[in-house]
Amino acid sequence: MNWTPPRPQNMVFYLENWKLILYSKSFSRGEIFYIEIQPKDESFIPDYANVKHQIYYKTIQRNIPLNKKSFGFNGIYVFPPELQQSNNHLIWTIIYKDYQLKKDIFIPVKLIQFPFSKRKLIFHKKTISPPGTKRNPGKSKKRTNLKKNCFFRKFAIYDNEQIITSKGFSLYYF
């Protein structure tokens, strides 16, 4: 098995002394993308305590969470499958103590079609409610009643179930 995944596509953007790199398999709808923010070159030594980066995905109106790493910042997000626009808009903001910089980034996204079926899927004809609900009280309600009743008793037998208690702790034997 000598299979290796294909190299991802990338896009690079620059702002002041920083570069933002976007990686994705094919920049298509429904795929994830990975973001790295690094210093533009090795001569620039950033003061990470005084700088903050924000990426706002304007097309879907969400902030992309970024993590601080030793090399800079990184994050991961997805091009939503329900996207209708092929031109996606990101806003990259660098916030320093005294000022901030913004850059608008436009990413062309391929609007691939997903296969779907108009036929209804039938999983089970009978639905079973989880134990402890009104439709199926089951054992969980019985156990809570047993716990309440046996908290103050040393030994009790209910429905052929033994409960042994010691200082408020209970052991069940079924």
C-alpha cells in the first residue's frame, strides 16, 4: 500500500509582515479548509503577546476560531454544503495595541452538486422511546424510586431485586 494523498491546493495572501495560507483539497462546496497565519519572512520576529488575528467568514457571517501556535496561528473550517455563492468573502483583521489592519479576501469556490434521492428512507416502522420518558418509563424510573426508598433503609427487596445500602451508597443485584 504505497498510496499517498494528493497535495492540497493553496492560496497565499499578504498583509503587512504576515502571510495567510489557505489549504483545501479542491476549494469546493462541502470541503474543509485549513488556515495558517505566519510571519512573511524569517527576519520578522513577531510579538505574539501584542498581536491578535481574526478571520471573519462574511459569506456565512461567522468568525473562524484561530489557535496560537509556535509558528503563528492556525484554524480549520468548512465551505458549507448549502452555499449558493461561488465567490466567498473573508475578512482578515490584525489587531495591534495601537491600530488594526483589515484585508478583504475573495475565494472562488466550486459549486459541485451532491447526489440525492427523492425516495423516502424507512428505517424502522416501530419507534421506541428511550427509558425514563413518559411513553416508556422502563427501569430508570423504577431505579430512581428504589434509590429514594433505599437511602434510609439498610436492606430492601423490591420486585425480586436486592438493594444493599451502607451509609447512603447502594449496590444493585439483579
